[in-house]
Amino acid sequence: MINRTMNIIVTDYNKNWPQMFEVKATVIRDILKDELVEIHHIGSTAVPNLKAKSIIDIMLIVKDIEKVDNFNPVMIGIGYEPLVEFGIKGRRYLQKGGENRTHQIYIFQYDNQSEIERHLVVRDYLKLHHEDAIKYGKLKERLAQKFPKDIAGYCDGKNGFVQNLEQRAIEWKQENN
């Protein structure tokens, strides 16, 4: 049974988040070895000065998404809970920390370019568009106060803003290529 309850606490940016990502990335590289194509720090903790839940989001790009499931016993051994696709076809999702989540891993096969690009472009857009990052941080702060233990309510509250943000980020990327 998947526990969808979570303590939602949004904090100011922590300058240690990139280092926390690197520590986990090193461990994951050692586990996946040749199956791993790329590894990225994504999400709000990857954007300097953006308020965020203190959860390190890690995106793995792999050669064969089906083979990733073979690593589940090792990932469980280091504290991750595999939740298979968890709402997005062609993805693998793992979380660490239960109600006090500390890490989330999103895994995509190398040819799932639309999902890979969506995550990277939003991160890169927010790094360069500080006003949007500030608005996003304030929204997350308000939602965390409104839904302190309800991740579904928190995510639903962000949904419209995030969809609009994704669209602006994609347009920005297209204009700047």
C-alpha cells in the first residue's frame, strides 16, 4: 500500500542541496553503471534561491527502462521505495523517506525526449527567470501552509501554475535555440 501522506514543509533555498544531489548521484552511478546514460539534478532544489520542499529530485536517463526494475532490490537496500510508473507511462519513480521524504528519483529511457526535456527546460528556465521563480516559491509556501500533510492538495494547487510555467519554458527554449 502506497502512503500518499507527506509532511509538506517549504523552506528557503539551501546551498547544500547541490552537494546532497552529488552524493546520491555518485551512489546511483555505481549501482546502474553502464545502464545509466545521464543523471540530472532537477526540481526546485536544483534552482538557486528558489523556495522548495527539502527533497532532492534526481532524473536518470537510462538505456533500457525495463532493465531498471532489476535494480530495485539494491535501491530498496539503500532506502528507496520503487513505485513503478506512478502515473506517467514509461517512467520509473522511486522515493526515499516516506512521510518525511528526502529524495525522489524519476527514471526515463533515453528516447523519451518529451519527458526528459520537460523536466530540464523548466529547471533551466527558472534559473534564468527569477521573477517566475519567486512567484513559484511563494505559491509553494502558501500551499504548504494550506495543505501541510496533503500532497494531493498541494500538487493540485500548483498544477495550473506549473502547466503555464512549462509552456512558457518550452516557448523560451524554442525561441533561444
